[in-house]
Amino acid sequence: MAKNRSKKKRTGVDTMDLSEPTVSCDVQAMDTSETGVKIPAGGSLNSKVKKGRQMKRTKNVRKMKALAKAISQNEKMATKVSKNESKTMRTQSAKTLYD
């Protein structure tokens, strides 16, 4: 269903006051810091992106969000597993010290 964007109700809407422009005259320093190129994590390197038929924008946005969420969850699980493994290694080494 199409949206009627051109038919806006103007009742009760105040017009903007254009008599006095509000432009700040403060001198600001230019930001010259460079942002480094972020290297994606190892899990996201091997994900393949299909180049197929053009999708509608909303469907494409949903799909891209789902992909990003899946990649981040995968990375979270990988960090959890590595933390758990290091914890078990530490406890095993502590047990061997006292035995």
C-alpha cells in the first residue's frame, strides 16, 4: 500500500522563525586523526556473499542485520570457548601443583 506523503495536515503546525539565523561563529580545530583499517575476525573471512538478484531494501537490510548478528554471536561463542579452555588449563595446572 502506497503512503500519501504529499498530503500532510498543516493544522496546528507552527512555522519556523527565519528572522535570526543561528550560525555558530566559533573556530573549531579540524579533526586530522586517521581511523585505522579494521581487520575482521577469522570467522568472518570465510563467509561467502552471493551476488544474485537485487532484493528489496527492507529485505536486504533484514538479511544483512541477521548476518551481522550471526557473525557477532559466532565470535562471542569463540571467545567463550577460549576462555573456558584457558580456565580449565589453569585449574588442571593448579591441581598438579598440589598433588
